[in-house]
Amino acid sequence: MTNKIKVVITNKQKKVKFPTGMKMLVRRCCTAVLKLENFEGSAEVSVTFVDNEEIHKLNKQYRNIDSVTDVLSFPLGENGNYDTDPETGAKMLGDVVISMEKAEDQAALYGHSIQREVAYLTAHSVLHLLGYDHETNLEKVHMREKEELVMEQLGLPASASYVIDEN
């Protein structure tokens, strides 16, 4: 039996048009992160898209931070131990919640597509579900390297505008 990765995607917002292919991109992103991390076995991840108002509420409720954020991660496991879906045997990694409004704003700010921004936030959040944190600068750098590796694998590398064209 091959390892299956189930990604349950829910769009609970109406403020930002949900681009065609976004669900497939999010699934590919989750798969790429798990492959990069040599994750063993089948896995289940939930990704929910919300608006700024909803993510603000969740941030206040669960992190006691009274502001809008781009992405929240709710890991279900700890130290590599996860609850298992009794029907499928898949390890339930947790929930990812992304604000499409914030993703759209950040994509414009950084000068890239909303697809790249959502993929980046997904990769970032799935790494959190796997136990990564960015409390220290070293952890931050380590996470960023992994996120960019995944972006390159998905064909969404960081903007190369800082590279001098020799031709």
C-alpha cells in the first residue's frame, strides 16, 4: 500500500476570488513538505480559507493576540506522535487556517502571485504541524530554507529580481 496524503480543503470566505487550481496547488504543497521531511505513513491535513475577520477571532481566541494574521497552525500531534484516523489509518497532522485577504495583500506587497503566497503559507504551516518552530533565528532560517525548497519544487521560486542578468 502506498502512503496516501489526504488534504481536506474548505473555503469559508467570499472576500477573495478563489483561483482555479488553488486546491490542487495546496495538495501538491502539503505532499511536497511531507516528502521533503521523509514523513512515514499516510497523513491527513485540513486547510481552511477564511477572511481577516475570522482569522482575527481565531488568533485572539487561541493565541490571545488581538490582530489579523496570515496563517494559523493547529497541530494535533506532538514529538512525532499523532492521532490516527480509525477508518484510514492516516496520521492526523492538524489544521491550517489561511486568511485569503491577508494572502492577497502580502502577494501584492511582495510582488508575486496569490498562488505563491498561499503555497508558501501552506508550506510554513505544515512544517509547524510537523513540530517546527521559529522561536530562534536558527530555527527561522532552517524553516525558511525548507519553505523555499518546497516553493522551488512547485515551480514557484522566490522572485529572482535581485539576480543580475549577465546576458
